[in-house]
Amino acid sequence: MSTEPISAEQLGREAELVERVQRSFDRAPDARLKQLMQALVRHLHAFVGEVRLTEQEWNAAIRFLTEVGHITNDKRQEFILLSDILGISMQVVSVNNEAFENATEATVFGPFFIEGAPLIQNGEDMSFGAVGEPCWVVGSINDTSGAPVPGARIEVWEADEDGFYDAQYSDGRVAARAHLFSDEDGRYRFWGLTPTPYPIPHDGPVGGLLRAVRRSPMRASHLHFMVSAPGYRTLVTHIFVEGDEIGWADSVFGVKESLIREFAKHPVGAPTPDGRDLGDRGWSDVRFDIVLAPARIENEAAEQKLIP
Ligand code: BEZ
Ligand code: FE
């Protein structure tokens, strides 16, 4: 790569092109689309100029994106995976879930949520036979003033001990996913599985990119939550396991300090909180108290970003 300084004449030509391309969007009737396209052009051209992108590199990038497109179908979304490993998914989550008082932080949704998971009552088991160490999960749903939120819908889903979600098996099983509602005091409790690390799909072009840059496809151990209640901003988040072997190296940058929880381990035979007999299995327990932001935060943020 040349380290020669770039002449003023050359920089002027490059800047003139960026200007011209941006102006080509001036008459877009949709003001937001115009803003998005002009900013995209500015940033993409800045990238090309900064790294002095070669034609071979641009062709390689086009080949890569073509492969990402070819492997994508209605079951496999390699573009979202690319957005995930670049931290874009996480940044979009952050921008759209602005910090509000003590509201619980959001993190990536991931591809494994499925509508229509079974309803369980408080205290029941959402694992439905999925393999793994049982985990007693308890917590509360409150608003930012500390008032309980009864009747909040809580969706929970996770991978089994072998690192697979039910949807990744071809036998149509429904396991390690459910929904329940917070009780009249805003509390919830259920049996799940102690989360274990698992890789994001890495047999496609995104996996190839991770290997080329010596990055691991592993996700930090986590349990997914989506909590919704009328009048509150829907919270999509996970809890992560304190002391996890992957931890901050999470391949999709989902980990937040505020979402790391202690999963206390209990040996075989230790009495369980609800008296359930787990036979020859040990178990863990975790508390996750959730604070919901008001829905108006969502609306205000959306309104402020509208272009006049
Ligand atoms: C997940 O948590 O399930 C996930 C998130 C992003 C990419 C792949 C998987
Ligand atoms: Fe996950």
C-alpha cells in the first residue's frame, strides 16, 4: 500500500464525486430516505478514500456479499448474521432502546425466537425435555418508579446443553421455549436450563470471515427474554452467566455488564425451592429483576427522529 501523500488535485476529484452522488438524491420525495442515502454515500466514500480500496478488494467484497445472498433463504439469514458479527445489530438495538433511568438494558434478538411458544404457569418447566442442567429462574417486573407490573407477558427461549435451539433439530420438537405472565405482585418464576455457550451458524461466508480474522463464532452463555406490557417499551434482552468461558468475546457483542448474573450451583440432592425432586441431577438458580421503560420513550424517540 502506497504511503505517498495524496495530491490536492486527486482529493478534489474524489470530493467532487461524493458531492455529485449525494446531490443525485436531492429530489427524493421521502425526506428520510434522502437523509439515509446521502449519509450512506458520504460514509461509504469516506471508507473507500481512507483505506484506498483496490479494485481487487472491491471485487472480493462483491463476491463475499454475493455468497451471503446465495446462502440466504427463508430459514437462513446470513445478512443478519453479518450485521451481528459487525456489531451493527447491537448498535441498532442500542440506538432504539435509549437509556432511561434504571430500565433494564436491551440486547440482540437473535434468529431463534418463534411466535406461539407454549404457555406455562409460574413455577412450571419451560425446558419440555431439552437436555441440560435444570435452573430455577425467578424475578420481578417493575416500572422505573419501582411499582410492580402484573400481567406482563414474558417470553423465554434458550439453547439446550448441546448448543442447539429446538428449531435447529429437524424433528419439529418444541423445547426450551415458553411464555408466562407476571403474577399480581409483578413476580415470575420458572424452571429452565443453565445456559451453555454455543456457536452462531459458521458454515457459510460469515463463518469464513470469522476464521480469516481469527475470531470465534461462540456466543456467551445466555437465556433470552422478551417482556411486554401495555404502556411499556417492549424489552428484548438476555441474561448472561457470570464467569462464563466466552464472556466478553461474545461473537455478536451482545454482552452488557448490567445483564451478567450469578447462576448459583447446587449439588445433587440439594433441596429445590419448590420441593421438586430432580433425582440424580444438580441444579442452579438465578434472579433477574426487570425494569421496564415507559412506552412514551419509544414514541418520543421516534418522533424526534422524524424529518420535518
Ligand atoms: C442468538 O442469541 O440466538 C443469536 C444471536 C445472534 C446471532 C445468532 C444467534
Ligand atoms: Fe441465543
